[in-house]
Amino acid sequence: MADIIQLLPDHVANQIAAGEVVQRPASVVKELLENAIDAGATQITLLIKDAGKTLIQVTDNGMGMSTTDARLSFERHATSKIKIAEDLFNLHTKGFRGEALASIAAIAHVELKTKTHDAEIGTKICVEGSKVIEQEPAVVPSGTTIAVKNLFYNIPARRNFLKSNPVETRHIIDEFHRVALAHPQVAFTMSHNGASVFNLPESNLRQRIVNIFGNKTNEKLVPVEEETDILKIEGFVIKPDYAKKSRGEQFFFVNDRFIKSAYLNHAIVSAFEGLLKGGFHPGYFLFLTVDPKTIDINIHPTKTEIKFDDEHSMYAMLRSTVKHSLGQFSIAPVLDFNRESSLDTPYNYSKKKITAPTIEVDRTFNPFKEESKPKQANISFPYKREKNAASWESLYVGLEDDTANANDNQHITFESEQITGKLFEDDSTEVRQVTFQLQNKYIVSPIKSGMMVIHQHLAHQRILYEELLKNITLQQAVSQQLLFPLQLHFSKLDMEVLKKVQEQLEHTGFVFSAFEEDFVNVSGIPVALIESQASQVLEQLITDIDNEVPDAGFSQNDLLVKSMAKSMAIKSGTRLNKEEREHLVNQLFLCKEPSVSPSNKPVIVTLDANDMDKKFM
Ligand code: ADP
Ligand code: MG
């Protein structure tokens, strides 16, 4: 057989190699920002257009490059940062592979302008698809500007695989956060399509965190500090009260390099043990400093993973340091005899509304009145599980009167109170039936054919879902005016997400009196919402949108409404009195699809008397 192996042409090899380094615009942002840091810059400007798809430009006031270096910087494995293999074990720079600029130049139009501080005149170089197409002396300020245009212009498949602009922007902002947090002593600005997104002056870490995540963050931070022979830990954890359901604010830096480590994250989670409600994640900004010889950052091309020589001691130290900090700031339970113990409400109860015990008195009960035939309630519902729940929202389009045919398709009939059959006679519209609560979670009610068990949380989700969806679609929400507007603080990033759904939120009943960079003033909320839930509902919504990243249109309404219904619905574990149970059941059966929750779980289970009979044989 003839020889078949060939060397790939350079441009093909370059494109393949580029794929390792550049997955999306955010990868370019990361590499350029890191190069600027490595060049000793104290002022870095990031400018993007169309989520980086059209332009990513980074300007720094760092050391700049000579004309020869400028040309060389685009060669693969061209780096000024290591010279011999041993240097790899004593790294103090972000870069070392000499691959980033070569990779970026292989798949974009790149323009580099640079000048060293002692040179009179600088250099301008244009590279397209790895080819230098222009090089000339240029009058430019000291430092470096690199503009990357039309990313993936020569790999249409890659370009087509890029996500929507909001998603790509979010990735870029994530990278920007990571570099900016690791270098508070460097000033950063970022703008997108001409609008300023961040303006971060030179500061300390606490100020940097606050500048990025909003003023309210300041009071949430608990300092963490520890130094031993092998490890220095500094930074902040977020007070457990402010923990979030998303993992957004979790930052580990090792020697000022952002890393991801499930193992170290676990150390923090275990330090927070007992302080967080279920489903909540600790927030942290932790900087670990170790001897570069004891880590290997070489194991992952995009370098967010890391290998420590002695992971176990790291884990133990991190855990105990964070635990100690939480304890010192009286966040963890501590033995303190001067403290009023009634203030220490367990987490599960501290947020509960205090309600006076209710006594149920039936004012219409008359023991001397003759018993009449039990009244039969004829509310029923199409008892089937909707397979295609996705089509839900279209139901309300152009639909004004939606309760008219709620009563056809009768399958289930309630039995009313047997002993005091007259109780409900004057109650004409609402259906009353025997209900009781099981484990503060299920509402059980006898029906003609046996027994019905309703999942209270899922049932309420269904009710709220349909109501909110109707409001959003018909744009006819009623809102309850707040006496004192709420000011809710969010990070700029979260505010961007909220901004995108502002209009839809208003259709559900929210009224915003101010929509600023890092807070909103809420002066009205949906009727079904309790004021104290407002912030949590919006926070959950942001998390859900982040995780699902829907595009505009129906699916976004659906996601928004699902998310709100879920966080607003009464929780399992909530005791419901008779009126509340009955109201819930009645509301449920006015729904178009009572039997299935918005997330497609069954809401109602029926137990047939015949089946029960069999059990007693
Ligand atoms: P690496 O950062 O791994 O060395 P890069 O491809 O990112 O590889 O950069 C190649 C070289 O170009 C760097 O080693 C550095 O000498 C030079 N360089 C890149 N960006 C800058 C910059 N902003 N300022 C000064 N020099 C730079
Ligand atoms: Mg680099």
C-alpha cells in the first residue's frame, strides 16, 4: 500500500490547535486580559461589540513589545514567560504556553498596536488567518492594544455554534469578573456596544467585590484569613443568610489564577454545614497562595483546573479556617451566655410568618335542624395527564373568558360533609368538601369513587402558573401597591437579566419605580405574592433564567411563570386550615389542567374504593 500519511498544511494545523484555546469570544477575552496582566498593566480597558462576535479589544498600559517581539508574538510556542522546562515549576505569570495569540490569529482578523516605554515609536501589525498582511511603524501610546475582529470568520461551523448574544456576553463578563477579582490593584473598565458595563478603579479586594456585585454586598462579607507554612488563605465568604440557590458567587483563586475545584468547594460546603437551608450554596471569594512548585496547572488547556501535591491538608485547612471565620463573626452557633437565646431562631423557623392560632367555629351549625340529603358538588376536571405541557401558554392567547367550559368532562364528584349535611347550603359558588391534611403536605378528600390525594405545593404551583400566565399573556395583571417601596439589590449582571424580563414581570403585577444599575425599587407586586417573598422570587428567577437561557418569546414567558409559580407556591410542610385547604382545592379545579403541575408532575392521585376493597380481602 502507498504511504498515506501527510503533514497537515499550516493553516489547517493552526485552526485545529486554535480550537483548544478559543472556544468562544470569552476565551479570547480571558487570554487578552491575562496577557495585559502579565505585561504589568495597571489600567486595562475591554471593549466588545456584539458579544465579542464582531470585536474584542483590550488596551493596556503594560510593558509593550518591541517590533521583533510584536511579530514573534503570533508564532506558536512563542513566549517570553518561560525559557527552560524548570521555569514551569516556578510560574508567576498567567500565560506560559505561547499559544494564545497564535491561536486567535488563526481564526480572526487581529490588529496589534504596541510600544515599549522607552521606544519613540511603536508598531502596528495586522494578521488574518495566521498571515501577516500589514506591518508598519505607528505612533501609539506605550502599552498594547489588541483588536480581535470577526472571530471564527474562516470556520463558519464554529461561528454558527456560538450562542445568543446574551449568553456569550455572560461568558465574557464571567471571565472579566475572574480577572478583575484577582487583581483589585489594577483598574479595569469594560464597555459593550459603546455602553459602559463596568468601571472598576484601583482598590482593595473588598472594594473590588462591592464594585462588581453591588453596594449591598459589603455587609454580606465575612473576612477569612490564615497563614501556615504551606498555604496562605485570604478573602471573604458570604454570610449564610445571603446564600443563594445558584452557584454564582463562588470564586477560588490559586496564586491569583481562577480555578474550579469540586474538592475544595466541598471543603467550604462542609464548613457551612448546618448554616444553610437545603438547596442553598455558600458564596465565597477565596485566594489561596501556595508555593508554585507544589501545584501543577498544566493539566487542562484552558487552565481552570489545578493539581495540588497535598490536597488533603488543603481541604482540612480551608475547612477549619472558614469555620473559624464564620464562628468569629457569630454566624455559626457559638456558646455565648450573654446572648439572648430567643434571638437564635433556627433557620427553618426564622423566616416563617408568625400567625395566631385559629379556632374553627361553624356559625351555621344547628343541631336541631333536620338533616337533608347531602349536597353533591359537581366540580370536576378532565382527569388526564397532559403529555404536551409545552403548549400551555397558547391557551390564553386571545382568550377572555376562560372559565366557561371548566365543568365539562365530568369524572370525579366530591362528597360533601356527611354528618352536618346542611353546613354548606348557603354557600352557593364555592364547593365545600371534607378535606384533611396529611403530613402538612397532602390534602386528602373523599370522592365518590374513593379518595383523592392532592399535593399541596404542586397544586398551588398549577394555580399560580395558570393565573400568572394568563396575566402575562393578556397583559391584565392586578398588582398590590406597597406602602413602602422595596429596594432590592442585585449585581449588575443580575440586573441585566432582570432588565430583559422587566416587561413580562410588569405584566405579572410587578411595578418598578426605579430600575438602576444595581438595584430596583419595587412599588407593586403581584396579588398572589407576599411582600417578603419578592426578593427571593426575583432571585430564583434570575437563577432559573441563567440555567435555562431561553430566547425571547413564548418559552421565556413559560420559564418566567414556572419559576415564579414555583417559588411563590406554598411549601410542603405548611399547615393549612380548613378554609385554606378548601380554597386551594376549589382554585385547583378551576384550572384548565388541574391534574398536572407546570413541570409535568402529577398533582392529584386517586385511590379507588374497589382497590381498597381488595386490600381487605
Ligand atoms: P503566553 O501568554 O502564553 O506567553 P501569548 O500567545 O498569549 O502566550 O503571548 C505571546 C507573547 O506575546 C507573550 O509571551 C508576551 O511576550 C507577548 N504579549 C502578548 N500580549 C502582550 C501584551 N498585552 N503586552 C506585552 N506583551 C504581550
Ligand atoms: Mg497569554
